[in-house]
Amino acid sequence: MNKVFEKGKVLNLEQLIDYSDGGIISKQVLKNETGNITLFSFDTGQGLTEHTAPFDAMVQVLDGEVEIKLGGVPHLLKKGESIIMPANVPHALSAKERFKMLLTMIKG
């Protein structure tokens, strides 16, 4: 179940989402007309197939390791690393180990 978190409260993002064996979990942190911020957790081997989005997005890895293909080019990201994915560029991701990320999408 998605939940928008309370504003004005200190959040430890990595602790706000658990892992699911063999699965993916998402929790919406904030959403409005200009974009949204969502927490995700992926079990090892889980991922998202190649797709595009009509707006820029930033992935911040909070835990673990993920391979993100951006325009066909693979990028290995670990805890503490981020990547900005430009609008309309095909991208996909695959969990190399369990990982958590914060996805920020901003509509242009």
C-alpha cells in the first residue's frame, strides 16, 4: 500500500522500506503536480524492463547495488551513489544484490 509521508517530520529513508523475498516494494514519499518522490526496494535479480519516461528522474541508491542501463550503457551504482536519467531516454534496472533507492521524478 502506498503512503505519502507526513511533511515536517525527520525521515530515515533507508529504514522506511523493507525488502520482500523475490519481490519489489514501493512507497510514495511525496506527490504533487510537478512530480513525485518514491522509495523502492528490490530483491536480488529483480528489476524493471527497459522503458522511457517523459520527464527527468534521479535515482539515489540508499542500500545495495544495482545496474542501471541508460540509453543502452550500463552503470553500476552502489550505496551513496546517484544518477540522473534524462527524459525520453530508454532505461532499465537490475538488482545485482538487494537494493533500496529513492526515485525523484520532476515534470518539465
